[in-house]
Amino acid sequence: MPVATACANIALVKYWGKRDTKLNLPAAGSLSVTLDALRTWTSIELDPAAASDAMVLDGRQREGKELSRASKFLDLIRPAGAPRARIVTRSAFPTAAGLASSASGFAALAVAGSAAYGGTSEPRALSVLARRGSGSAARSIFGGFARWDAGVRDDGTDSCARPLEGVTLELAAAIAVARAGEKEIGSTDGMEATRETSPYHAAWLAQVDRDLATCEAALRGKDWDALAGVVEGSCLAMHANAMAARPGILYFRAPTLWAIERVRALRKAGTPVMFTVDAGPHVVAFTPPAHLEAVAKALGEHPEVDRVITSTIGGPASLIERFPS
Ligand code: DP6
């Protein structure tokens, strides 16, 4: 029974907008770092007696939308007439909190599913496959820093991530998990509504290409100031674009703004640190490992920050011997 593990990733240059919603083809590239603490494990057992797939996620049997999304994904891999699957999946972090769980989830499912059904084990092909489950999952096939090229082909075969070879910047992350209910609008719907209604969308897409070049150069040059400029710029531009949709999409909550100000105050006082925020209220602060403890402590001081998860850079998605106990 194949068991796979994959880490979620956080984008330094964001993906926000598709050119093809069915194939999850992005309108622009993106660049991310994989985080070790945001890890998912997934096993797949083929069950010749079962009439349909089954899924246990974080200890609970799932039906409905969650199961059907996983099942449709496995349909991309399994040969006609192949047995149904029993999927068991678990994450080391709260999946309902909107912490990029679809990225680690679909990367792990791509690796375990391909192994179970005799599919590919080639990373580029796995990245193309994982992308079909969730766009950002394309980047979680690789460890460290990964760049996802938008690609130009209609069939999406050239739209996959690649590792940024030779980038050795040591970076760690502190994630301020904000107290909040379920998010109002998920990233899939949020980016589509933005594409359809935001007057800023074309400007956003034009900026992404410039940001990708700036970000890659800053990473290679270990230039923390330039990196902070582009990472925070990409995050705020993505959110500005979403906020300008009609009706506006606002992921920030009170602790989000508080944490952003906190990160900027720390930087002003001399700590190399920068923030980013995905489609939710949580703030991710990137800093060199030597500053991680102090940054995490500072972010935990807000009463509505439930916990701060700290992480180093994660490795690639892979097959492992067994589920961790
Ligand atoms: C804000 O990959 O979750 O995290 O392709 O529709 O599944 P789908 O979207 P998803 O979007 C991620 C959006 C983001 C930015 C990023 O990770 O680049």
C-alpha cells in the first residue's frame, strides 16, 4: 500500500487568476517555498470489492464535496476498470484553518495515487498532475524554492513547477494562526471572481512577471531588503486586486493587520523579516532561522492569534515506508 508525504508551500510571488479553470492553468507564473511543518501524509489502498472510493481525512470519514474532489482526481490517474481506492490522509496542521492544505493534500495524493495505479514517478509529470487537483499543489512536488511557469499550451503539459536550483538562502517561517471562522470565499472562487470583476486584474498580471524576476534575483543574491519588497508587494497587490472585485473580497481580519504592522516594526528595528498572507487571515513571516524564535514570540502576543507554527524549509513530496504513528 503506497504511502506518500508532501509539504504545503507558501507563495512569495502569488498565483491569483487562471487562464483555464478546468485544467487549473494559471494566467501567470508564481514562486514559493515549501514548509516542513505543514506536512500531509496520504495512503491509498486499492479495494476490488468497493463500488466507490472512500476517504478518511484527519480521522473522520468524508463524503460529499471533499470525497468527490479526491475521487475525480484519482480518475485522472487510474486505468479504466481499475479498483476503487480507500484514501487515508492526515495533516500535521489544522486543515480547516485555510493553511494551504490543498497544496500538500493534492501533492501527496498525486504521489500515492500514481504509485497505487502504476502511473508516473517523474517529478515534472507529477507536478502537472498535482496541478489538476489544486494549482498550488504543482509547487509542492518539489522541496525548497519552486517556480511554477504558467506555460503556453492549451493542454497544460508545460504548466508545472520546477525547483530553483542553486538558491541556498536559509529561511524559516512563523505562521500566526488567527482565530477566525471558516473563510467566506475559497481561493478557487475568489480568484475567479477577481478575474471576472476586478478593474485591477490586468495590472496585477503584468506585475507578476516583473515580481518573479525580482524575487528570483533577490533569493539568489540573498538580498533580504529586496526580498521583503517583492514578497510584501506581491501579497498586497494580490489582496488589493481581490478587494477591488465586485463585491470586494477581503481576507484580512483584525489580527492580520496587527501582525503585518508587527512584522514591519520588527524590520524597522533591524530584524530581517517580511510578511505574506494567502486567501485567509493568517500571517506568515519569513526570517533567517536565527531570528525565528523572537519573531514567533512577537506574533503570538495578540489575543486573537491562537498559535504560532514555526517551520524550516521542507523537502520534496515522496513515498515513505509507512504512516507515522
Ligand atoms: C493565495 O492553489 O488553492 O494561496 O488552483 O483553485 O486550487 P486552485 O487554487 P489554490 O490557490 C492558491 C492561492 C494563494 C496563492 C498561491 O499559493 O500562490
